[in-house]
Amino acid sequence: TTTLVKNEDAYEASYDNSAGVATVGRWISKYAGALGNSLKVSVCASSNAYYNDNVTTTSAAEAKGQTLISVTDADVFTIRDIIRFAGHNTEYRVTASDNTSGAETVTVEALAQPAGTGLTVAVANAVQISRYWEFYNQFDKAPGKSGTASAVTGSSDDEIHVVVADEDGTITGTQNEVLERYAFVSLASDGKDSQGASNYYANVIQRSSEWVYHGGQSTAIYASASDSRTHAGSVATAFTRPSSPVTDSLTAGADGRLPTAAQKYTAWTDKFGDGETSDISFIVVGSTQTDNGSGVAQDI
């Protein structure tokens, strides 16, 4: 069932304080239909999610131009991760991974090259591979421990990076174009920025984002970490954070529909039709043509 969150008042009444995760998911679009369905939100919540050195190796020699690469462990990659082979300068994007066909493989595409370009040079067997979050180059460095958390004994790294992107390209015309980014926001509900304002990521996004609200903290099990994580708590909390990026594609939004002629007529008679109570002499309305020029549409 599609849930409509009409405005910020409706959000605060029903979904603020992470009340929406069970019904609407971790993120809520401010645009209910096609625009909202084009969005994705990606969270980098640890230094390993941002960058992980030598996570696996190639398991076979691969020729120049190859796009399907044999690796020792494909599970360490997230789709759209950026990878580098040790001793090579070219960056590649992971477009698919497979560990079910009897051999661990990833499909890659060279960056800054024509679409579909594979390896720009041959890669030998047993070469180390390092991975990066797909949006790592939008930020100066990996998230760590905020100043607020550093001042509290027993605290841990609380910072995360958040990106809102146009995954389908409906908004900008370019798939995965970055719309918004939030650097070094905090998992701590009482975290503060350098100006003393709330730096809790849900609050920052509520007051700053043009595209999404926060629906609720993640408590899912991440396969790459085999651990349950919650993105909430005080600044003193020892946060345990996923070692891979957490990306949500927004779906199931529905566009509204045009009002019927009868609904338009009712709106007119209820709101504007009485000259004694409605002091207007001119009103601009949209088209009333829904019934081929007959019926109530012509009565407005």
C-alpha cells in the first residue's frame, strides 16, 4: 500500500523520531510519484564502507578488454563500488557480481572511458583489489568521530556520509546524478555541529533536504558484516557500523490523478459559488473538459 506523507506537519505527526521504518522504510520521498521513485539514498557509515584496501584478489589472469573478472571473493563488493587493481591507475565500476555459478566473478566498466569499456590493460592472477564507495570522491575523507563524541568517554566513531541521488535519471536526465550530500553528520541523536546545532543525521536531513525525510533507523542484518546495527543513540553510544555502504532505492510511489468534473464542480460550489460569502470577481481555473462538453463541467 502506498503511503502519502503530504507535508512536514504530516511527517512530524506520524513519522518523526524514526516511527516510519516499519511502514515506509528508512527514507521517505517528499515527492510521492515518479520523481520520488527515481531517488536513492546511500549511506557510508564507516571507514571500511568508504574505502577498503586489498579486500580480495583476482583468481585468474584477465586480458585487456575483459569485463567479467574472476575474483577470490565477490561478496566483498557492493554494486556500483569503484575498484582499483594494485599497480594499475584506472578505476572501474562494479556493475554486477556473482557467487552462484561455481566461480566468483564481478563485471566491471572502466571509468572515464566509453560505456562498456573493460580492462584498459591486462591484469595478472592474484592481484590485490581495493574497493571504494561509489560516492567516495564527493567527500574529503572517510567518516570518523565527531568533536562532540570525542569529548565523551566511551564514545566511538559516530559520523556518516549521506548522498541523495537521481538513480533513474528522471529528475536530472542523468542516472545516479548526485542531488544532495551530507558530510560528517552524526548517528548520535544528541550530536552537535561546530555551531551548536543538531548534527543528528535525521534532523539535518529533515531541515535541509529538498527530496527526502528520514523514515527510521536501520536494524537490518548486513551480510558483509553479519551483525545487527542500529543507527540511533546518544553521543556516548559505542556504535557498531556496517562495513559496506547501505543504499536504498525508493519505490512504490504513485502519481496523483486529475480531479473529475464532479469534484471540480463540488469544489466550486462549496468554496466559491456563494456570492454572499465569497468576495471574488475573477478566478483562474484549469480545464474543466472531461465530458465532451456536456454535463456539470459546463456548469462551472
